[in-house]
Amino acid sequence: MSPRSKMSSPLEQALAVMVATFHKYSGKEGDKFKLSKGEMKELLHKELPSFVGEKVDEEGLKKLMGDLDENSDQEVDFQEYAVFLALITIMCNDFFQGFSNQP
């Protein structure tokens, strides 16, 4: 797909938002192609408030970063971020499947 082609379907738009959101936060400090702990915290707080609540739990963030950081560089690269989004998507799907099974 060429970068100039118009993203029209909802799924294409969602993919573009996921990529743009990563780069919106990854460029703030250090490596512009990775999320530091601070950048990840800001992304979670601003982009996923329903998942983290009013305040990002520091211990939870530390565990999340450790779980996502496959190469142990103390940062989350795009592939690790994509795995994170996939896991959240699976959790949402499971939640709504369970919800729809209720009478």
C-alpha cells in the first residue's frame, strides 16, 4: 500500500492510528523508534485511560515494561508495542464474548 493512498476502511484507519500513536510518544526522549518507561507511561495515561484509570500504577508499569521488553533494553520497540496492542485486543474480545453470552 502506498503511503499516499487514502486509508478508508475502519481497519486501515485503526492501523494508521496505532502506528501514529507509537511515533507520537516514541520521539519525545532517547531513541525516537522506542518507548522509554516515561513515554510508555504517558501513552497509557493519555491514550488508554479506561485501562489504567486516573493514575498509572508504577509497579504495574514496571511489570508491563519488563514483560513487553523482549530484548531487555529497558525500552519498548514497535514490535513489542504491537504485541502489547494485540494482547489488549484479545482481552477486549474475550471480555465482549463473555458479555454477549450473558442472558
